[in-house]
Amino acid sequence: MKGTTALHPAGTEVLRTFSAMASTVSVRLLNPRSDSSQALDEVESLFARVESTCTRFNPDSDLMRANAAAKKWCEVSPTCSAVIAEAFSAYQRTHGRFDPRVLPALQALGYDRTWTRMPADTTPSAAHPRPVPRRAWQPRFDLAGARVKVGSTPIDLGGIGKGYAVREALELLRGHAESALVSAGGDLATFGPGPRGDRWLVSVDDPTCGQEPVAVLGIADTSVATSSVQRRRWHRDGQVVHHLIDPRTGTSADSGLHGVTVAHPDNAVAETLTKTGFLAGHRNIRRLMDEQQIPAVWVTADGRVRFSAAARNLVEWNVNRVPGK
């Protein structure tokens, strides 16, 4: 089913919205070409494919069949194979700091169903969260036959899958409009000038659930991703836990941060950087981002809003501290 499409009266802007991957996806085209409607349909189909093949909440999805096959070859769709390869690239690029083998930990903490069905307080499972195995993750790919071996520890593709979908969606739109913005939850990507004729203005939400943003970034031909504990947190046995798992412990990361936002030309890479930045914690995130010259914004547990050196050129407006903290 197609999402909702809105056309600016002057024909200079098109907005398509639909639901996918537990998010509202918005696609905004400025000065669209005559064939933009077909491109928007392809974007919606792309998100549907990533969601259906890479979900961990359907035992018959490509991802979960590959997880069940473990060390045996499993035939999957080209889409699922590409997302697993993206996860492996991120694992290698971060020297294992990003590790998708956190699915057993998420399940042990009670996040074993879609977010809309999560109870406020989960019953502890029989399993206990455990660290990700120290042995290197070495999935294997048979690209000719679209087969994979993910290994003995099940993987989760939630965040990296959405980053991949946003990036690929933007590529599908090139040539069909002068400018475009694709947004899905905490991930977005752009090309071309924004409505003012220069940069797109992107707000960085308050990860403590405040109504006002903590910063506004001006971006062009790049993407932004955010990881925070604002939404996906719940109670397990009377304690607050969240979905950002530290592979070293197998439990929710206790990093002294509420949220991390990163800008990067590749949204899948930006998504990975938010996770590694969050895991680095409030003591090490600045060094991590400055060493790689990554524009990043983060909010500490005590409400301070901080920036990497590379982010200063993007900041149009900001607060120094979250109100009420």
C-alpha cells in the first residue's frame, strides 16, 4: 500500500510519507521531475524489502533463517545479504566496537517482540545477558548465489538496516528532483540545496524527552543519524534498561550519555558512528570523534550539550544544557 503523497500547489515540492521499520518515513523532493512518482514508489518498496527480509521479529525472515542456519549456508535475498555485508563492513571498520551479535542479549533483556508490543515491565527470561563472544565475527558470503553464513551467534540488523535503507533511498531519488531529503526515525540524508537555497536545517532532538531541540544543524549533501535512549527503554525486574547494548558486557551500555548525533556522507556509516560514540562514553567520545574529524553532538547524563570540533561548522543554533537538568 502506498503512503500519503502531498504536492505543493506550485508543483515545486512533493512530500511522501509512509510507515516502515517502526518509524514514519518522510521523503521530501524539491523541484521534482515528471517521473518522481515512480521513484517515490521505488523508495517505498525498498524500505518494505529491508524491513521484511531483515526483521528479527519474524522467524521466517531471511535474517532469522540465516541466524538459525548459523554456520551453514543459507539462501537469502540480495537485500538481506547486502545489509549483512554492511554490518560486517562496520564491524571491520570499527575493529569490533560495532558488533551486531547482540541479539541474544536483547532477547535476554526482554526485547523479544516488536516495540509496539513491549510491556512496560518485562518478566526476566530464563537466559541471562552475556557478553558477545571474543572470537572475531567472520561471516561468509556467496554473492553469486546470495547465500550467507552468519556464524554461531545470532545477529541483529535493526539500526544498520535503517541506515542502509535511507542511504539507498537517496540514491534512487538522484536525477528525479533538484533536491531531496529522506528521513526515517533518527536517520536522514540529503542531496541538493535546502528550501532556503543553501543548507537543510535539521534539529537535534532532546534525548531526555524535552519538547525543544538541543541544536539545529545546517547540512548539505550529507546525512545525520542519532542513537539515544529516549524511546526504546523499558523496565526489567524493576530496573531501567535500553536497546543500546555494550558487546563487552551484553547489557545496556552505561556510558554517561543520553544520546549521540553524527553527520557523515554515508548514512549507514553515520548510524554505526552513533553506536560506537555512545559506547565510548562521555569520557572518550570527544577524542573518538575528533580523531576521525567526525561532526558529532552528544548530550551527557547530566544534561550538558557537547560538540566535536568538526561539528562547529554545522551548528546554526544550540543550547549548552538541557532545560531542567
